[in-house]
Amino acid sequence: MSMRDKGFFKRLQAELPTWVENGWVTPEHRQAILDHVERTQRSSRYITILLSAMGALLLGAGVITFFSANWGLIPKAAKLAMLFGALGASYAAAGVCLARNLKAVGEALLLLGVILFGANIFLIAQIYHIDAHYPNGLLVWALAALVVAALARSQFALLAGVGLTILWSATETFYFGRNPHWPFFLPWLVALALTYRYGWLLGLRAVCWTLFAWCFFVLCEYEFLDRRWLDSERAALIQLYVFIGISIYIVARGMSWYRDWARFAPPLVTVGAVMAVVSLFLLSYPNAHRLTNTALDALPAGWIVATVVVLILVAALMVWRYIDTPLATLPWYRQGAFGWLGVSGALMIGNLLFLGQYPGWVAFAYNLLSLAGVVWLVMTGVERRERRLVNLGFAFFAAILLARYFDTFWTLLNRSYFFMGGGALLLVMGFFIERSRRRLTTRITAGGGQ
């Protein structure tokens, strides 16, 4: 029996207590053995899944390419027979594989069926010369993928559905000016419900990152609500993103208290932190606050209302998070988070009211808040033994230093001095940041962090 077989792992779990009792294995080595075997099985399973998924994608691309190359030579009836035959064959083969417990191959064939379904939509539209709003084809394709995910419990199909959903929304946003594209949330919520129903952590990560992408699609599109953006609106939206990210982070931390929700917390923690960090980085640029429209009534009151609502939400979440915890018992940096939130909230409101009259000072304040946020992220990562937060904090710190160097010295220094200084700065930063990061992550690993 191979060490990669599930039966081997179960038998080992049953035998090891006896080995410990007889003194053949120490209790510490017992857990180390189990962890090693589990990692071996997991790596083998991931390779199988990866190869199967790649095979499905290549086969799907091959089928689509074949039809494209020979489309004009195939009779209409033969086209339909081949399209539906390939689709039916992929789902039938998937059913056989899943019935025989070949889960990875079955999932890959379901993914192939999803790919062929989308190809059928557009190829049949071409056969019958159907002229329609083509993003609707992407929507139907995404919904079909989510149906397959629900009926067959296929995480591959869910990932395809989530990817198609954000592609549909991006098409509507950037090619048809529908910004914000609120219908995005209908299939997105279906995908979110499926990830919770079946406990799919990879699916949850996909759902979270597509939400992150959608938020920044709104920011990047040229128009907003069928008109051009006001400069002040973009700054207001980025400020909202900071506190929306913080809200997601706080909710995720609270989820870790509950057994049924705890396993979903880490992806949300990461997405919330990244959203807040990226938004703070954008606000650290003076141009984010330098407005071309300076009329005092340029900013619609709705943005101020939305900002106040989000600030109240964050305050309520902080009360919920620490209602049973005496603040004096918290580490200094976690106590400082309350002051950070208060100062940044006041800066948000003030920036909206002053309408870009002091862009340099506002950007300077956001740089200070960003650096304080870096310290907080790193300290939190060390205390909670979460290397991803430590890495995010150092990456953010490096980005701020580089951005400020280019902002400040590009126009002040001779170009040769600029590049020599920049090269030296990069070398020194790389050395000290990597040394500090490794030292902290080593402490986390030595303390048992994952």
C-alpha cells in the first residue's frame, strides 16, 4: 500500500496510538509522522487536480480552435450535432468518473463541459446570425456554470462561474458604460452561497477577489452614473474603500469565534487588509486630492452621507469586537488602532468638506497613517503568527518608500543622480526589508505558526 493512499493514512492513524503506548514512537513524533503523510497526500492530490484542470482547458481550447478553423466547411446540422454531442459526452464522462470516485478527473470533465457550453452559446448564435447584446451570453454562461457547481458540487465549475461573472461585469462596465454595474451581485451572491454551503475555501477566495476587482473597476471606468466622474468623487470613493476593507477585516476576525464560520475567516482577513492597504496607498499621492473642479457644491451630499454611514459601521463593529475585552489588557498597538481609526475618520470627513483645498497636507497625513498601518500589520502578523500579514506589511512599506522617492526626487535631482540614488535605495531597502521579514517569519515558524 502506497503512502499516498487514503487507506494508508487511516490505518496509520489507527496504529500510531499503539506504537506510542509501546514506546516505539514518542507522542511528538506521532503528530510529525501524521503531518508528513498528510502533506504528501495533499501534494499528490494537488498535482492530479492541476493536471486534470490543464487537460480540460487544453482540450476545450482545441475543440474551439477546431470549430473555428473548419467552420465554413461543416453543414449546419453537423455543426449542431457536433456541438451538442461534445457537450453531452463531456458531462456523461464526468458522471462516470465521479461515480467511480475519480473526483479530480470528473471535476476536470465538468469544467470542460462548462467551457463547451459557452462555446455552444456563441457558435449557435453565429449559425443563426443572432444579433444580441453579447455580454448577455457571458451572463448565461456564468449562470450555467453556477448551476453545474450546485448540482454536481463542482468547485471547478464554481471558479469558472465566478470568473465569467467578473468578465461579464467588466464588459458591461468598460464597453457599455454601466458603472457601477450592480447586477454583478446577483450571480456573485449565488456563488457566495455555494461556497458556504459546500465549504469551498478556494471558491471563497475567488469570490472575495472578484469583489475586490469589481470595486476597482468602478474606480477605473471613465464615467460614473452616466456622467463623467468629479475629481472629488474619486477621492471620496477611495476613502470609502479604506473603511470597507477595515470592516471586512473586523468581521473576519469575529468569524473566527464561531466554529461554523472560523474556517472562512483567513481569506476574508487577507482581502480586507489588502483592500484597505491598496486604498491607503492610492490616497498617499497628492494628485488623489488635487481637484480640477473646486466649486463648493461639486461633491454630491450622498458621498458625505455614505462616508458617515461607513464610519458608524466600523465604530459599531469595533464595539462588537471588543465589548467583552478590557481595553487596558490589549497590546499597545491594538489600543492604538482606536486612535488610528479616529484620526483617519476625521481626516476623511475633513477632506470631503475642504474639497481638495489642501492636497499636499492631506496626502502627507495619509502617508503617516499608512506608515502607522504598516507597523500595525506587522505587529498583528507576529502576534497572531500570520506570515501573510507580515509580508503584506513589508511590501506596503517598500511601495510607500519607492513611491515617495519617485514623487519627490524625480524633478529635484539630475537624472544620473536620480537613478544612482534609486539603485542604492533599492539595494539597501531590499537587504534590510528582507532580513527583517525573514527574522519575523522565522519567529512565527518557531512558535508554531502556519
